[in-house]
Amino acid sequence: MNLLYYFTTVGEMFLDPILLLPMLLATFLGIVVGMLPGLTATMGVALLTGLTFGFPTSTAIAMLICVYIGAIYGGSRTAILLNIPGTPANAATTLDGFPLARSGQAAEALTVATVMSGIGSIIGAICIVTLAPLLGQMALEFGSWEFSWLAIFGVTICGTLTAPKDPLKGWIAGFLGLLISQVGLDAIMAFPRYTFGNVELYGGIALLPVLVGVYGVPEILTSLQRTEAPQVILEYGKKTISYIATIGKNLVNIIRSGLVSVLVGVIPGVGEDVAAWISYDLARRGSKEPEKFGQGSLEGLTAAECGNNACVGGAIIPVLTLAVPGSAPAAVLLAALWLHGVRPGPLLPIENPTFIYEVAAMFTVGTVLMVVLGLLITRPLLKILLIPTPILMPIVFSLCVVGTYAISGRLFDVWVMFLFGVVGYFLRLGEFPAAPFVLGFILGPMADANIRRSLILTDGSIGPFFTRPISLVLFLATVLVMASRYIKLPRGGKKHEQ
Amino acid sequence: MTTSNLKKDLIAGVAILIVASLFLIGALLMPKDNIYGLYAYPGITPLALSLGLVVMALVLIFRTVNKTVLEKKATDFSPPSQSEEKNFLTSVELKRLVVVILFCLGYLLLLGKIHFVVLTSIFLALLSFIFYRKQVLIIIATSVGTSILIYYVFNRIFLLPIP
């Protein structure tokens, strides 16, 4: 019945030009944003959130999903042609995409990336339809204790995975985000915390300015301070392979990359870049020709592109069912859902039972639009890469300012955006990842309200934090994630012999 | 790890320690009386979080100091020479960064005081011209055109407020 509703909604969307046209425009915009190095999917979604603020909810959400999918895909264009990932999610694509382009197979690489991104997205959409309701049901078992742990676990695992060289920096960024989110009136007693009598701070620090600041401004500053401009060479070559045969040959690779990436997407805050790397690594391990990886392997390109787009679907699942974002662009999507009066979380399937299927349908339609646009207009669109960064980046800064101001009409938010932008720049300079900071900022209010609610319910006893089954699992998972980075277990065999 | 990275980590560790300590003091000063409930005391979460952050910042600082000491022992460590310091302070990238930040600050300060289209056109044209001293006419045309486009799309078509 629910699947039938999903398919019907997909059909209706294709037949509704009033919805389809904005979705087409948003997908186009997403591809452009993704293609331009320095503009990320997060920025694209954030900027469009401001622009679509006055739109009907379904149109706005559909457009944001389209820009998200489009941007993650669009980044593959520059990754293949310039060896510069358009978004961090396309970093793994450069490894095989650029060698393919260099060897005169750019056209093949571009088309394979388009097809695989489309297949990855469809796997993501299928998982939204099938997994989100299951996770939603599971989330109904969550009490305040579990939500408290979920926030801590989310920040910890996100910190670990986004700062693999030094997880401590990831955790610091996450805790800093959690702490800064405590500014403003508290949710239970309405006590003003860290407001210093400033009325503007009573409502807390808004999410969107922080997101635009942390992701947008550092990119602008970094791009403008750079003295060398990337060389743009737009040569495509001719297609010589059968794409159907490529799909058939990579079927296991596609399914594995898609499913693993969806699971990575479900993990709070981790995102598409990690998914692409994991998919790429698994593909290399499972390949019969691992030596070709990094030299222009279609298997590698398939894994990376299928992985990053499948992860988008995975990242949306916890947004809908737990109100916890699976990636940075999903965090903006979550903020947009709140702005439009949708309350994601465990009660969403009860309060709005069809919404999950509508989102999956938007996702599917967006994917089809992405593939069509990708196959038809990407090549002429690549000319946009010729715009010099010093002209483009100031325009992006103005858009950040206008987008931030448009939400609530307060200059205060613009200053917050800039302040967090500068903070984000220095965090990046010190190699502190932005994702756990943002995730912490989003999960902070949830952690605070639930920790205190739990303590009130149990008269101050912290026992249930460790004795309730799901709480215990989340606690152990948190400890395991932290400990696994520092405790080196003996690995038998060759290492010992050495 | 290079000396400059260690220096960066040390500065970051100290800055985070200061921020976390300020939050910690703020949490301790929050009211704990019965009106707010013994366990719902507003400062309890910030207290726990800031304590966690203080511990992590201390770990970062001690780890960095230890590494610095080890590096000093391993190699004949000498502080960066004057020329190195000078290079760091006067590097082109640093200059460019300062210019961008100053321009952005100026733009934000003047927002709302000068008409959006005029201010944004000047901001875009000047910033683009500083870093890309070619095709002046194209820069001016792009700046003015983009400002007008942003203004009309946001304010006139989508009826959103513009600073």
C-alpha cells in the first residue's frame, strides 16, 4: 500500500509541471554549485533555503532535495576533468576519473559517473522507502535517555570518522558545537544562558547562519587567499564502451557501494565523502584487477560515484526519523524542514504518515532530472568553470549574506554567519573538522533537554543511562568508538613475525 | 609532525581551554535554587560539556608539549629564524586573507546604511579587481548586473527582505 503510494506520487510529480519546473531548476542549480570548486552541496542547500523560504512546503523541500542530489553529482565533473573535486564528496572520484580523462576517455568517465550517480541515488531512494519506516518504528522505543546518548554517540562517531588522523580534534569540534548550542533560553525553565543581557541571543544562535558561516565563508576566504588558479582543460574524447555492459560488469560493486554508503549515510554527520572513500576501498579489495585502481579504473569510478550519491538517501533517513542529520547538507535540510513547519523525528510517521514516501518520491524524480540534465547539458555547462575565482567568490559571499538575512530579516544573523565563518576558517586551519561541530550544534538542544528530563524523571539517578537496553548499546558504542582509535589490539601473523 | 603544526595545535588547545573555562564558569554561576529544580538546573548540561571540553583541550596541550619536547631531543631544535617569522607574517596569502576579511567587514558594517544594489556593486567590483586585475569593464558589468539580479530575484520576485 505504502509502496503503491510512493509510485503514485512519483507519477503525479512527473505530471505536475508546477512542481517539476522548480525541481528541474533546482537540479540544474545543484549541478552548477557542485561543479564549481569551492561551492559545496551544503552551501547550495543553505542558499536555496533562504530563496525558497516563501514557497509552499512541498515545493521548497523538493527543490532542496534536488539541489542536494545535483550538487553531489555535479562535483564529479570537475573531479574528472580538472582533478579538483567540486565537492568533498567527489574526492575519491579524482583517483580514477582524472586518469581516465587524461588518457582521452573523458567522455566515457563523465557518462559512467552520471549513470552510476543515478543508480546510487535510486538505491538511496529505495532505502528511504524501506528503511526509514523501520527506523521510525525503532525510534518510537527511544526515551530521553536514548536521545541523550544518541547526541553524544553522533558527535563521537562523526568526530572519529571525519578526523581519522586525529580523532581528538573531531571530538573537540563536536563538543564545541554542543556547548555553543547552549546559548539562549533553555528549553525547560527558559533561563537565559550565556546571553549577557543581549535580547538577540535570547532565542539562541540560529542554525542556518552557523551552517552558512562554517561551510561557506572558510571556502570563500581560502579560495581568495590562494595565489594559483587551476588550469581548465575541456577535452572530452570519444565514447568507445557499452554502458549497459559496464553496469552488468559492476553489478556487485554497484550494490555493495550503494548499500554500504546508505549505511554510512545513516550514521550521524559523517556524510558523502566518507561513503565514497569506503566504497572505493571496498571496491579495490573486492576487485579482480586492484592494480588498475588509481590508474583509470571504471570500477573505482563506479564505486566512488555510486557511493556518494547513495549516501544522500542514507543521510536523509535519520533526518526524517530521528531529527538527526546524516551529513552536513542533510543538516541544512533538517533546518529547512523546521522552518517550513515540518516536525521530523520519531512521531513523523504518525503525524504525517505519507511524508517519508513523498520525500522518497521527490528524491526519485530529482534523480531522473539529474541524469537527464547530466547527459544532455553538462558539457556546455562546463564553460562556467572559466569564470575566475576572484569574480565568483565575492558574489558567493553576497549570496551568503542575502540568504542568511532573508530567513528572519535580522542583521544580527549576518554577523553571526560571518563570525562563525572566521571561526570555521581557523578551525579548518588547525585541522578541526567542521562536520562534528555542526552536528554538535544541531544536537546540543536535544542533548540538553533530554539529559535534564531524564534526571528529573529518575530523581537524579543516572542508572537508566546505563541499564536501559538501547541506552546501554549506545553507551558501549560510544566507548568503543573512542577506545578503538587508541587501543591497538595485537594482530597475529606476519606483524608478530616481523 | 612539523614544528608549525605543533605550534598551531598548542595555540588551538589554549584557545579552546580558555573558551571552555569561560563556559564552565558561566555554568557554575547559573542558579541552582528550587525554582529551577535540583536536577533540571539550567547549567547542568553546559557544566558537563565544558568539563569534557576542558579535559580534551588539556589532553591536546599536553600531547603537543610532549611531542615538542621529543622533537627537541631528537633534533637540534632551534626557534624559527627572523626571516622565517617575517615570511610567515608577510606572506602573500596572509595579506590576501586580511584584505578579504577587511572588505567583508566593511561590507557588513555598511549594510543597511547604503542601498543594497549600490553597496554590493562596489563591494563586488573592488574585491574582484584587487585579486583579478584584468578586464575591468567586465568586472564592473558583472558586479552591477549581479547586484541588480540578486536584488530583483530575492526582493521583487520572491518578496524576501534584503538588507
